Amino acid sequence: MPQMAPMYWTFLFTLFILLFIMFNMMIYFIFMTNKMKLYKKLYYNQMNWKW
């Protein structure tokens, strides 16, 4: 594929970089929401003492 124009290579490169960044952001935010749910659950259960 060396016949491809350099502009097309740059377009492909930026497209893959943007997809990679969006994929990583999606994974990060999904992980953070699950972590926050777990943290809230642990925090609320810790105050449930029967004296």
C-alpha cells in the first residue's frame, strides 16, 4: 500500500488514535462508575451498626 497518499495515511492515523482514545475513555468511565457504586455500598453499610 505505498501508493496511498500521505494525507490518507494521516487521516487513518488520526482516526485510529481518536478511536483508541474514545475506547479508553469509555473503559475508564465504566470502571469508575462501578468503583463508585461499590464504594457507596461499603460506606453506607459501615454505618449500619446495632449498638
